[in-house]
Amino acid sequence: MSGLQLQDLTKRFGSVNAVASVNLSVPQGTFVCLLGPSGCGKTTLLRMIAGLEEPTEGAIVLDNKDMTGVPTHQRDFGMVFQSLALFPHLNVGENIAYPLRIRGVDKAEQKRRVEELLELVRLPGLADRPVAKLSGGQRQRVAIARALALRPKLFLLDEPLSALDAKLREAMQVELRQLQQSLGITTIVVTHDQREAMTMADLVVVMGEGRIRQAASPIQVYRKPSDAFVADFIGMTNLLPLKGNGDLLGRSFPSLGMAVGPRGGHLSVRPEDIRLVSPDQGTLTGTVTFVRDLGGTIETFVDVEGTSIVAVTTPRERTPYVAGDNVGIHLPVESCVVLKG
Amino acid sequence: MRREPPRSLADYAPIAFPAIMLLVFFVIPFSTMIAVSFFRRDPAGFYSRDFIFDNYERFLSAFFGGVLSFSIMLAIVVAIICVILAFPFTWLLSQASRRVQIVWLVAILSVLSLSEVIIGFAWTTLFSRTAGLTNILVWLGLMSEPHALMPNFGAVLTGMVYQALPYTILVLYPAIVRLDPTLMEAARTLGSSPLRSFFNVIVPAMRSTITATLIMVFVFALGSYLLPQMLGRPQHWTLSVLITDQAIYQSNMPFAAAMAVFLVLMSLAFVGLTLLVGARKGAEA
């Protein structure tokens, strides 16, 4: 099978499991986002794939070839670092040509390829510019061009956009995704930003405490989170405690009790799925405690039996509530997810 | 920070302390030396006030020219060897764990606490025929009988490199520790072996630090006057040895002062030249 396979990949630092038996199959040409809070092992996993960290156990297989013991410089993977790691003593063109020079590519070919790559990352004509004279976004593009110079089989990026301001970051996300699709290259990006992952990825891998919590398409991770950790990490959600007998915030829902099992769990409902209705119509009732009117959307916080539930609406739907209003909360069954444990 | 031109005398107060220190410990002694270098030697006593160029004239001979060029050549060779040895060592040290780094740095500092005299005597013993290193080679069967490894140029060089190496490491260490560790990793992901990455990326990225260290070790080595006497023959004596000889044993202060002024000017010229070459290379890149 072509593509990347991670088999039981484990990294221990002393007695700490930074990455614990990760199994993942990435088909050729897929854009993968490793997503998780800091310290979840996503960067360690990426560094193992790049060969910068030696796995304690397990194997890395690319196109049916075992890469586990292959030294970094023989792997042919392109990598963009969080610090970008542009060489300060070389100019833009020399930075991009560095991998070509190492391979002994002749000068004319180097020059042609540098121009082609600068065209690709939309920085034509900047080859002679010193690295220190570039803006943050331009450095980003140079680092990407350099990593792609050898036409790598695998493109790895470690929090590549974290140094950019919010607006530029969003633009680069789209650009990076379009670049990846035009090249058809298998790409793995480490990020802690779920919006970034949703924008770019074919496959979102949510990690927590060194393990994969869920690996699925962005929309599936959002709509059908596998556990409370994933539901909470991806976007805003309401995690409502659900007892084994079907009790939810003082009301009984026997069918939910059947689904969650005797040990209980949580019910996850996205804020935009909740409908606020008159107090006698809702599944639950509560009191409005705070209203955040952001112009485009309105977040209404409702207290139900001591649990805060947030609902997101648009101003077009209805006029905002005010704190102290009694409201009914309608939970549409089809958009609720029952999470065990 | 807002910077305004100083208006009253009180605005100059912050620079008073450094100015006084500079005056007392640099300007006054150095001016005295320059003045003395123009004085006339009095064979009966010390020197008498005058303004003559005899001392400089005497210096402009093949003999002193030879000694001066040997001194500068020796300092350059010591500086280059020290940086070649210390740079990879310090870089490897920076890759080690914090605990290993501290142990090494303490050991290096302890070498630094040894005086030139102790270093000289230690090497005199190590290079001797009776108790020296060659006895180990004889014991190992690699040599038929022990030799004395001194006095010669190699012995002088070894002693001076030994003395200057800890300084070199301590000057390089802060800069190398601050170097972005991902530069090396980036070079490796781009297909460069670790050894090649070191020479291709780490060394050029540290060019200005290397230049500064070369100058520092050069100046340090130029002032050495005990080791060349202890480990070398008279032809390996540096200008510093002759200055000491003139000042202390020949009581010829004016001539010693003239030589010292000349040495300072020559070393300043070399430092300036190095900086100039460094700046031009930096502008090209």
C-alpha cells in the first residue's frame, strides 16, 4: 500500500510516554493535521517521522519501505520548523538552493529550480534578498520553498504558521492547502489551532497524552467526536453530564440512558445546534446569565441546574435575550452526541 | 527609550565612573609609557626627560623586526589552533546534558586558575627526557629510548595553546549555546549529513563569533612571555620576553617602552585588519 504507515510508534523519555503506541495509516497525497494541546506528543511524533527523534518502539513505513532506521538526511522528507531555521549566512536563493547544492545539482539547474520554487510560493525575483530583510510571511514562504526543493515524498511542518499574525495566518492556511493539492504531496502539519486543522486537513488526528484520541475527517471530528476530550478540544461545545439511568440536569431521558450505559458519560451539543425557545417548550429550562453580542453572532449563556449551557444564534433569528430571562432549551436529537466515560 | 542631548553638566554624571576608570587604568599608564619611550636612557640611574627617537631607531633593525614578526606569527598560530580545537569541542559540549556541561565548565575554569609559571613547569616536566611523556612511549614499546621534547617551537606552541584553550572555550560557549538548534536539524532534513551540516551551517552562521574569538586569543597570546622562555630556545623568544628583559634586567625603561608601544600598535593594526576583512566578507554574503 502506498502512503505512510505508523506502526505501534512509541517514544519514552525516561518513564514518561511522550508518544504511546500510535497506529496511523496515511494514504498518498493526504493532508494530515496532528492536533492537540501542548505536551500531547504531536511534535515528538512529527520529529520521529522526520528522523530527528529515535522511536523507542514501533516502525515508520513509507511506500512499503521501512524508514525507521534511516538517518534524517537520507529520508528525502521536506520539513518546515516552527523557528523556520533559515540559514542566516545565506540569502533567499542560496537558502532554497542549499539542498540542491548538497546533492551536487549543477549551477544552472539550481538557478532554474530556485526561480521555479520562488514562483510557486509567490515570491518571484527575491532570490538575492538577504534573509534578514524579509517579512514574517516571506520567511515562511522561503522555508516552504526550501523544504520542497528536493521534491520530497513527505512534507512535514511543525506549527509553521504560529509566528504570523491572525490575518496572515488564515491567508497562509488557504494558500498552503492549495499548494499541497496542486503538488499532490503527502503532508503532515502539527498544530494546536483547531481552525487551522479544519481549514487544511483531509485527516485530522486529535492527540491527547501521547495517544491518538480520534483520526477522522474534519467534519466527522466536529460532528461525531469519539470522546469528551475531542469534543471539548475541537470547537466550542456543551458537555452535559449524563447519568447511567438517563438523568440529564434533573430530567430523565431513558433512551439516552440506554445509549450511555450504566457508568454514565456526557452529552455533547454544539452551541449552534441549540435552539432557545419559550420556557414551556424546551427539553430543558434555565435562566439567561450573560449575553455576548459579537455583532455577527450572539452567544447566550444559560444556567440549567448549576450547569452553564451556551447557545450561538445570529441576530437575524431573533432579538437578543437579556440576563435574567427564563428560556427553554431545545436539544435536537440528531445533533446530540452521547459520549461514554 | 528617549534620548536627548545632555544639557547641563549633571547630565554627564552617569559616564563619570567609567571615564575615571578609563583614565586611571588606561589613559594615564599608557601615556606615561609613550612619554617614557621618548626619554633618554641614563646608564648610571634610570632615565632623564628628553624627546629623542633613539629608542625607536634602535628597534628598526633586522633583529627586532625578526622578533616582532615571530611574536605575531606565534600569536596567530596559537589563535588559529585554539579556535580549531575549541569550536568543535564547545559545540559538542553544547549538545550534551546540562550536568555534563557544568562538570566540563568547572574543569575548564580550574585550568584557568593555574598560573603561567605552573603551566610552564608542568610542561617542562612532561617534555623532559627523565620523567616526560616519551617514557610512556618507551614503556609501550613504541620508542627505543626516551627523548627530551624541548626546548623547541613545538613545545612553546603546546604550552601556549594549553594556556589559551580554556579562554577560547569560555568565549565561544555563550554564543554557541544560544545558536538555534533547529539550524542543524534543518540542514539534516535537507539532505546534509551531520558532519557536513556542521561545516556548512554552524561554522558560517558563527563567523562573527569566530572572528572575535580569534582576535581575543591573538591578543592574549601576544602578551605571553614566560612560556617561550621556559619551553623554547632564544630564537623562540617573543617581543614580550625582550621587553621584560630590557625593562627589568637591563634597566632600559625607555627602550622597553618603545618596544611596548610598537607591539600595541602592531596588534591594533592586526585587529583592525581582521575586522576589515570580516566586514568585507559580511558585505559580500
